[in-house]
Amino acid sequence: MTSVDERTCHDHDHHDHHDHDHHDHDGCACGCGCGHDHDHECGCGHDHDHEHHHHAAESHGLEHPTFSYHVLGVDCPNCALNVQNAVNALQSVEDARLVYATATLDVLVAPGADVTECKREVLKTVRSSGEDLELSAEELEELEAERSWFSQNREKVLMGLSGFALVAGLVCDHLMGSERRAIPFYVVAAVAGLVYIAPMAIASLRRRTADMNVLMGVAVIGALNMGFMGDSSVFEDAAIVIFLDQVGEWLEGWSMRKTSGSVRELMELAPAVAHVVSPDGSTVDVQTKGVEEGYTIRVLAGERIPLDGVIVRGSSSFNEAPVTGESMPQDKGVGAEVYAGSLNTNAVVDIEVTADEDCTTLARIVSQVQGAQAQKAPYESFVNRFAAAYTPIVILGALVLGICIPLILSLTRGQWDGVVWHDWMYRACSLLVVACPCALVISTPVSFVSALTRAAKNGVLVKGGAFFDIATHVTHVMFDKTGTLTTGNPSVTQVITLASEDEDEVVCVAAALEASSTHPLGRAIVSAAGERGLRRLDATSVEETSAQGIRGVVDARNCAVGKAAFACGDAQVSGAVKEAVERLGATGATALVVAREGEALGVIGVADTVRSSASATVSALSTGRVSRTVEMLTGDNDHVAHAVARQLGVAEVRGELMPEDKLARIDELQHAGAIVAMVGDGINDAPALAKADLGITMGAAASDTALEVADVALMSDSLEQLPAFFDLAERTMNIVRENIAFAIGVKLLVFVLVVLGIAGMGAAVFADTGVALIVVLNGMRLMRASKMRW
């Protein structure tokens, strides 16, 4: 098995994206934020010596497992929790941890237990839970774990058989008009479905719980029982219900698999090769895993930085948005810290490496995502919570009626009365018929599917019905700024003229100089000139100075655009220029001074523009029917963050945050009892999205990592849909509760009437099939837009 390679990360300060600030990290020396007291252990959560299918213990798995496996088919956090609980229940296992983010199962074998036998038991348990372990050919032979073709394709075969039998039954019943011929097909479809869910239901019962699978099993068995007692019409209901459940389970797993994997691929954002600078000044390409702290690497213009470090030669502008969330490119020179994964936009720089591959900022983000998902308690759906109470009560009630009462009557009378036993057994069966939870089982999925459909039509992708329930309990909504409350694209927001020229002339001169620039600020100015329909001026002798600005000749006169001191050259920066720069800075904009022959013509403000719907969204969330606290968490500087917050009416704002800082804020709120929703779009938001009770991302513009860990995606990139989603969630859960209350109320009434002999089997059938139809139709109301709360 894989050994844990405890590599050393030298303890060093982690700067934030402003050169003058530092962030201290408790616990882990590499700053991954895991909180473990392990001195100089890396703790980043990465296996430094692993086979293709095994993973060493992560910082969020077991610290020293006896063995570790990659689990196949883990499609949701609840699945991971179920497998973990089942493995922990084994006597040969002292402790087990399944990290959903990486599907890694760490197992600590109990003292005295045989390791090989423990592996066999773990494998058997995992398979009985509907998952499997990734094993090599040698391990399959060692554990005698070869699977038959049916075992490998069990779910597909059973679902296919159930579907085929159901279609055949419907054809016989409704097209050929022969219910008698249809019944065998319906029974086969129902039995195949029961076999499909049996392993999950049995695993649930072993854990002494009754989840959705147990409830579905009781429903179908009850329906079959009713059918064999004489009401053949319910065979069709049983077949349809169990088949739809199989399809729903498969589709949920498929959708989760489609979005999985991007967290594990996140490290690919940083190059795999670094240009290491030799003593003679030449460069040698070396794999990043072989580059250690203290090495000097060269990063060319247009390349991403492979490792964290400090600039030792040159200066350039860096796009750090994927890592820090900083909306504007950062101009940095000698002594400034840069992060792996950042894009070097316009000049060659030499960087002294300060963290090896496993301790970079990107490595910490991956570790934080894994840790947040490992610590986040998997959500127990509303139906599962209900099933855990309802199913045992129904079964216990049937046992009391069918066994306890006739036994007590026989003992009190002193004789065995077969008629009494038959009568009470019949009443027990009637209870199962009346209490058959088909209406309860099918109503909630139908409600959730209807709500999912309604949300999709509104441009909101919700990854499961459970998230509607969570949304109704949210008390705090945390927003990232860049790409969420703002568009993430810089644009010209204001032009202040200082000489006789008008705004258009100032923009024309700046656009001429920036015409060939690849800098985002320059592209914004060129775009503004195009949008204004301004005449195009040509610039010659253009020279760009990294982190300062651009000079050139426009209309035979020397012009410049950039920082005030650079643009004005030898001339002293006037008070008017300083005032204009400060005024634009107060709005959160970057000020670019445009000068001609050393005289300032004007100052152009470029900023990340606020989304048009952001202000209304913040207002709706904070002052709507259900008031929620709105807070902004951003990696951008405090000045810009507060400027945007004032514009949107956000009272709580925290700027200059690294990913671990956002994580800490959410953790602080959760420990205080808050239910937190996080809205973000970038890679740097992924840990917070995973940690929050409800992760929401801007779908179209979001990174793959954010899309994977989020629970809800606003695919239209419109924040207007966020309050609508919360309203839909509230309405959905109200209708779900309506359906359950109605179904239980009717069933209780009919049961009393049946026991008293007032109502017969017809009323029992209505309590099952009739109520099921009513609650399904009620749930389907969610497919239509409505302002009703019910």
C-alpha cells in the first residue's frame, strides 16, 4: 500500500497580494489552513509518492491509515457518508474516513485484526453500498475479488430489465387491452427495481436507519401485497414508481459525475515545467516537482508562473484573478511576491522560488477545497429524515396489530382463537396497504423535479432537490466581488479633463498609445474609443515600460499614458492631477494619466464595472420577505471593496482576503449557528463554495472548479435569478410539506375507518393511489411560475 511521504515545507511568511501586508497562518507551516499541529509537515493534502490508484492519507483523511483506496462511483456527499459509516461499523476497522472531494477511503485496521481479511470485508461492504474500490489486477487476485459481468453491469441490467418489462406491461395493458397479460411484466419490473435498491436499503438497515431506499422498498412491497390481495391495478403503480426511482438515482449520479474531476485537475493551472536559471544565466527546463525552494526560475511574457516566489529581476504586470480574486492586473517589481497559476502578461521576470510544488497557493486551494468538503456534514434530505421516522412507525404498527394484539387477546381469553388471529392479521395487512407510502415516496421527487425544471427555465441549475430545503434555512449570503457582483471586465468609468481638450481627445490619444497593448487596462481604453466612435490616431515609436505606462509619438508630439509621475515625465505632477487621481481612486477605479509634451491632458478612470442587477439583488436578499444578512468577501484591496460595497448598499465588507481567509469567515459564522450561502465564480472561491452550507456560482463565467463544488449555478449569469431561486425554494418546501401532511392525514382517516369496519378496501386504494395522484398534481404546480408561497 501507499506510504505517507512527509515532506518538509520550510516555514515562511505568506504574503497577500499587497507587498506590504502579511498573513499569519496557524497550525500548518505551509499555510494550508488545516489547523493541524504538525510543525514542519507539509499538510497540503497531496500524496507525494503514490501509485495510480492509491492516495496517501490527506491532511483531511486519517493521519496514518493502514491502507487507502480510491472509491469508484461516489456521486454525492451522502453516498460518501453512507460508505464511511458502513465501513466504520466493521469490527476489524478501528476508524475509516472517506473524503468525498477525492473519493479517497483511508482505513485504520483494529489492533489484532488481519489486514488482508479486513481489506476483503471493506471491499464487500463498499460493494454492498453500491460503490466499488479501484483495484489492480494483483489486488483483485489477492482479495479474490474478481467480479462477474453481471456484477460489473448490475445497475444497467436491472434498470434495463425494469424498463423493458414496464414498457411491455403498458403495451399489453393499454394497447392490447389485456391487464391479465400485463401483470407478469409489471411484477418483473417491480421485482427488478427492488433488487436494484436492495443493497442500499440493506446497508441502511444495518446502520439502524431507514432512508429513502427503505421507504421505496416498503412502498413497492406494499403495492405488490395489495395487488396479490385482489387489486391488480396497483401492479402498474408499483412498476412505474420503482422504475422512476431507478432512473432518478442514475441521472443524479450521472450529473454529479459530469461535473466531477476539476478539483483534481486544478493543479494543471500551473505549468508542469519551469525554466530554471543556471549560474551562467542560461535556462534549463525542469519538471516543477523537481524545483526546490531557493531556485531561480524565469517566466516569459504570456506564461503562467509555475511556483510561488519573489521577483529578483525585472518587473511586469500579473493577472492574479484566478488565485487571489484581484480584479485588476497587478504591476510588480523586484521584491514582490507572485503566485503559482498567475499569468505574466508583458515582460520577462526572474523569480526566486519560495515554495515547492506541494506548498504553493494553488496546492493550498486544492487542500482547502478537500478539507471543506470533508468537514461539511453531508446533507440528510427531507425525505430521508421523514423516512427514518415514518417507516419504523408503520412497520411497528403492523407488528402490533398482527401479532401483539391477537396474542394479548388469546392470553386473556385463555384459548387460541384462529378467527381473532386472522382478523387482526387482515387489519395489519390493511395497515400496510393504507400506509403504503407510494404517495409520500413519489410526491417529493415529483415536487423537486418540477422545481428543478422551473429553476432551469429561469436559468438556474440546481444539482439536487435537497438544496431547495437548505436554501430555506439560509441566514447569511456571502458574495465574492470580482465576476459576481461585478462583471470581472475592466472598462472606462470616468474621464476627467485637465487642459482645453475634451474627453474624446483624451481618450483618442490614450487609445492610440494602447492600440497594440495586451494589458487589460489598455484594451479597456481601446474599447471605449471604439464604443464612442472616435477617430483613430496612429502612434509611432511606442515604448512600453512595465508597471509604469506607455510612451509614443501621436500627431508628431510626444505623448504618454500611465502613472502620474511616468506620464508627466520631468515635469512636476500638478495638484490638479493629484486631486483627479485621488477622486477616481475613491470610486475604486485605477487612474491613468494622459499627457502630451509633459502636460497632463486628463485622467482616465478604469474599473471593474458593477453588474446592473447587483444592487437590486442585494436589496431583495437583505430586505425581502425573508431577511438575510448580506456580506462581501473579496481578494481585492479594501479601498476598491468598500467603494463597490457603498455603491451596492452592502453593509458588511471584508477585503484583501486570501482563500483561507474566506474559509475562516464562513467557519466563524457556522460555529455561531448561521446557515451560510456563498456566491462566487473563481478558483479562489472554490474552498468557500465547498465549505458553505449552500454554494452558488455564476455558471457561464465560472471556473470548472467553482462549477464542480457549487450546489447551484446561475447559468444565465444574471444575479436577478438569485432572489427568485430562494423564493422558489421556499415555495417548493411548502408544497412538499403540504403533500406529506395531506397524504398522512387521509391515510390516518382511512385507517381508522378501515379498522372500525366503516370503510373497505376501496377506501384503502384511494388512500394510496388516489392520494398519490393528487399530491403528484399538486407538486407539478411548481413547473409553472407563480408568486404564491404555496
